[in-house]
Amino acid sequence: MENLKFIFVHGLSGWGSYDEQNERLPYWGLKSGDILKKLGEQGYAVFSASVAPHGSAYDRACELYAQLSGTIVDYGKTHSEMFGHARFGTDFRGRALIDAFDENTKLVLIGHSFGGATIRLFAHILEKGIKEECIGEHSAFFDGNRAGNIFSIMTVAAPHNGTTAYDLYEDPFFDTSAMKLTLKEKLAAKLMSRTNSADDRELPSEDCAAFDMHIDNARKLNEKLSVNENIYYFSQPCSYTFQQKDGTYYPEKDMSVTFRKTSKLMGIYEGKSKEGCSLGKEWRENDGLVNTISSTYPFNQPYVLFDKDHVEKGKWNVFETKHYDHMAMIGGLIHACDVFPYYLECVEMISELYRNERK
């Protein structure tokens, strides 16, 4: 299976193998140990990308392509001029993430959190291209016609349809100050807010992760994307809240303190997005950062509940909801959570599908 490459893409504020801190604290494993190292020891070709921690799904997709192909990041002339940032980014020539990225390469893209939007948009551009960026010299990424490179896409706790963690703060009818919080929860929330707003460049307000994760903007992105009938799609929803008698949801007592404020607010929120999308009680259950309903599948795309004996292409095969908080699914930020068996099972399952197709 030397041609099957498992590419892991981190979420908001994350990091990967090109970042020094990954040596000290691997994003894929965190407190529980390096998941990718363990998978590699099992013989799987696994790689961890390093895309902009707070960049838009589009910018991150362009960076992912450059890392895979060993080229200079090209954000496209039209896009970079529209959003007022440099057209070219990091040079990955001579240090590609994988040894080859040609017509024989088969990718399994695995994205945690906002990494899910990143790999979905990456797959779309790789297949469809972007016509307006194909003027003069440009990245081969924008030419498209390479859907055959992707065997499978798997998302973990991904905000397919956005997250109310952003929208609720902009709803004039919702009082975010009414929620009672402990001092520790307040401090942790402030720390997370600072971490999620920092970056190595000033991001355009409409070309960043925070913009993409709003409900209305996620919906608009979904309208541009479609599933490919030859690709296996998998989605892992998560929840770490419980329903109270009044219908609201409350975080489990050992949820990471980093997410408790957000989780509490999401758990009581009911309202509308800026463009009038109804956000009812079904949006309250969450994993601390992403609504459980949003992490199931993109609302405009077909799905089935996962059946290991009948995995379907061209549809989201939705796994049973995991009772984990947002960061526990990658090993736990404060409390260790051993998720290696989970990823090993997923990688083995996808590899088996690949072997069966080659017979």
C-alpha cells in the first residue's frame, strides 16, 4: 500500500510536522502520545500537515497543496488581490510532505475541527480547479482534474455547518453575560480567545477561519462543494454535554476548562444567524466548541449511518457520536485521552477498503 498516504490536517490554532512545537507536543496525540508515530510503527504512511493556524479554509487548502507537491504556496492572483495579502507564501521545494504526488498517489485526508473544512475545500479545488486563477503562470492546483488522487476523506469534530460558538456573540437578542461562570472558566475563556485571534499576519476579516466558521458562511461554502461518487467520506460527530430538565445542555464536569464557557453558552443558545438561519434547540448539544449537529455531515450532502459491512461511496458515512470533548478526540489538551485505538481502527478500515478495490 505504498501509494496510500494518510494526510492529517489540524484545526484552529493547531500545528503540524513543519512546526517545532510538534516535537514537544504532537498535535495528533497531545497528552496521550504521538498517534502518527504509533501508526507509522504499524506500517502506515502517515503525515501531518502544517497550515495557517487561523487562516481561511481556502488559504489553508493552498498551503496543503504546496506541502504535498513540494512547491511554493500560491494563493492565486485573483484571491490575493481581492483580500489584500501576498500572493505567494512559504517555499516547500525540496521538503515536500510526501515523497511523490503524481497520478498514482492516493490520499486519505483526515481533518480535525476546522481541518475538516480545509480538506473538503482542498478536494473540491483539486477536482474542479479555479478558472479565474488559471491566467498566466499559476499553481497546478488551480487546474483541477485530479480528483483521482483522493481515496477517502474523514473529518473529526468538524464544524461542517459552522458553529454557534461564533454566532451567539453577535446575536443582539442573546445575553452572553447572564451565564454564571467560575473564575477559572473566565480566565480559560480569555486565554482561548487570545490564542484564537493571534497570527503571524493580520488576517482580512473575510479571509480567516473565524469568518468561515460562522453559520451563514459555512452554509455558503457548502453550497459550492459537492461529494464525488468515487470517494469514501467519513464523519465523526462528538458530544460532551448532557441534557438538563429544561432542555438546555450542560458540559460534563471533566470537560476541559478551556471550553466550559463556550459550551455553557452554546448549551442554552437559541436564535437566528445574521441572515436568518434558524438555530433551534437541536443546536445546543456540543463538544465544547462545535455543535454536535454540525459535526455530523454537511446539510446539503447525502449521508448514511456508518455500517462497517456496507460502506458507501459518494455519501457521508457518519460514525456513532463519540462522548468526547473537542480536544479529547486528538489525545486531550489537559487530561490525556488514549485515542490511538480509534485512529488505528479507522486507518485499518480505510486500508481494507483500498485493498479490496485493488483486487
